[in-house]
Amino acid sequence: MADEQDPEDKTEDPTPKKIDEAIKRGDVVKSQELSTFFVLSAATVFVAFLTPGVSRDLAKPLAAFFDHAGDISVDGRVLDDIYIHLGLVMAGVLGLPALLFLAAGIGGSAIQHRLLFTFEPLAPKLSKVSPLAGFKRIFSIEGAVNGLKGVVKIVVVGIAMAMALRPELKRLDTIVATDIVGLMVVIRDAAVKMMAAVLIVMAFVAGLDYLFQYRRWYRRLRMTREELKEEYKQTEGSPEIKGKIRQMRQARARKRMMAAVPKATVVVTNPTHYSVALQYEDGMGAPRVVAKGVDLVALKIREVATANDVPIVENPPLARALHAQVDIDAEIPEEHYKAAAEVIGFVMRLKKRGGR
């Protein structure tokens, strides 16, 4: 009901999620004129191309039935069998036109929206049986537009039909003398011309009506800023939840980082604020940062390094530069090769002396 009461508050375009939910519950763009155009197209094709074959296929069994009507026994199941046979023949002959109209009906819906099966539009709603709601629908702007559209359509279609049939009026004197078979051909040709003229008009009407219905449907789905924020919270999560998730990820990353400190070659520090753990082994292109941190995290890195006999070297400029410029698990840039090589070389010399 809020959708209808406060349209001026809906300033935001509907999100893909809002549109998808509307389609799933059966709230879709529906132009009756477009559906009518497809069905009328199928009827035109049927009259123009299929009626001769259908008439011929139906005429044969019916002619045989009437020619031998006096010889048919009405006792027992004979008459029932004849009716069943004629029914099957008619079903077979009319099956193709039926499929054609079915395809036209489905096509008229499929071109407007994706096909779906839902019973939600059939659910009972108070607004559907409310006299007040019905009165509002009848005397609303939409009702006035539909009424005007109906009048214009009748007038325009009537003019198109009259223009299509006007040339046939000159043939009335010859049509009177035409046999029944020829008369049926004349009637079929006139019907095709009339239906083709109506199709041209309906194509224009259906196009305009679809644009009108789509715009109306899209505007009905527009959202308020509050609805947009609420949907964002539902899909992306509230700021509190996102903050907790971010904290959990940071904690896991810090745990993995601390697990890499014992494998480091050296920890470079600015004694009280920065700690950067470097790993270097034979075959590596350059030293790699395996852990880094400031303040409490830096202190923890130094504690883990001390517990695992990883050398700690004070080099404030290098520690600050590596912390600011290099990500974890990334190799140090070339401009720091010299300073890092001096630190690692110093550590290697200490290890060799200790080994002796």
C-alpha cells in the first residue's frame, strides 16, 4: 500500500534485486495490446495460409459422412464410433492451428518478460474485492487512459478495416454470380486484407502501450532512500557485522603472519615502533617480507623472533621504509637491496662465527 500512497518519496531507481523479486512474484510488464498483436498475427497466418488445407481436410470426412448418412446404422456402438472418428479427425486437423495460437500467446508474454510459473497473482487479496479499490481503479488516471485508448483503437481500427475493404465493394456485382468455392476464396482474401490492415495499426498501438506499461511498472518499483539503505544492509551486511568480519580476517592474517616469523632470516626494527621480518634463502631473487607491524604487533614479532632465535637488527630507516612500501609475502624493491644486503650479510657473518 505504501507503494501507492507515497509515490513522491520514491526517488531512487529499483535495484536488480528489487526487479528480480518483483518478477518472481509475478509482478511483470504486461501489455495486453502486445499479446493481442501476437494472437492476431497468428490468426492472420492461419487465415492466409492454413484455412485451405484445414477446410480440405475437414471436408473429406464430413462429405463422406453426409453422403452415406442413410446407410449408417444408429444401433449399438456404430454411431458412437463414427462420432469418435470424426472427433479425432477434427482434433488432428485443428491441432496445428491450436499450437499456432498457443505459441503466439506464449510469445506475446515471453517478449515482454522471462517465462515464469507462480501462483502468487492468484492469491486472494482484499484490494481485489474491495468496492473502494475497484472504484479508484475505474476512475483513476489509468482507467481514463485505458478508456481513451479503447475508443481511439476502435476508431483507428475501424478506419483501417474500411480502407482495406473499400476496393472489394466494387466487386459486389461479380461476387453475387460467384459459386460457393469462389466466394469462399473472395471472403478469405478480403479477411486477410482486413486483418493485415488491423495488424499494422495494432503494431503501432502495441508498441506505444508496451512503452507506457513498462514506464508505469518501472516507476511503481522505484524505491525510497530508506528502502535502498535497508536492502544494502540485507545484501552487504550492517556496518557492525562488516566490522566484525574485518576484525576476524585481520586476526587470521596476523596469526598466519606470526607463524612465518620463526622462518625469517632477520627482523629489522626501529627499536620501539616498527618490526619487519625478512626471509632470504639461496635461489631467491630478493629478500621477502614475511611479517611486519607497528607498536604492539611489532613487539609481538620481536618476542616470537627472540623465542625462535631469529636475529634482530636495529635499522630504523630500513624498517620504516619496508613497512611503508612492501606488502607481506612481497619481495623488497630494488632501491633497498643494498641496505637489506648489509643487514643480511651481517647476520650471516654472525651465524658463521657462532658456528665456529
